[in-house]
Amino acid sequence: MDDVKKGYREAEENTKEAWRKGDGEEDLSDKVGNAGDDARKNLGNLGDDARDAADVTDNDEPRI
């Protein structure tokens, strides 16, 4: 499921970036928006990875 979420985040980020480039110019607000989208995507993926790592304990039982 995390791979699906990562793919969705990547597609969403690419769509927003393409939308911002639609006017043919890239100004400071576009760069800030792209950086923010990238940071949110990376934090979401990091959170998924951390949750996956925490789901397995020494005896392989899921943590609640």
C-alpha cells in the first residue's frame, strides 16, 4: 500500500509542477510551491517508512 501512496504523491507533485510551468514562466512563487510539494512528498514517504519499521518488533508481531 505504501508503494501506491508513494506513486500517488509523486504523480500529484508532478501534476502541480506541470501546472505551474503552464504559463511558460517559472517565478519565485513557483519555485517555493515546488519546494513545498517536494518536502511534503518526502515527509509523507519518510512517515510511511518509519511506520513500516515500527510495525515489526523482535518477535515479528505487529505493534499497536
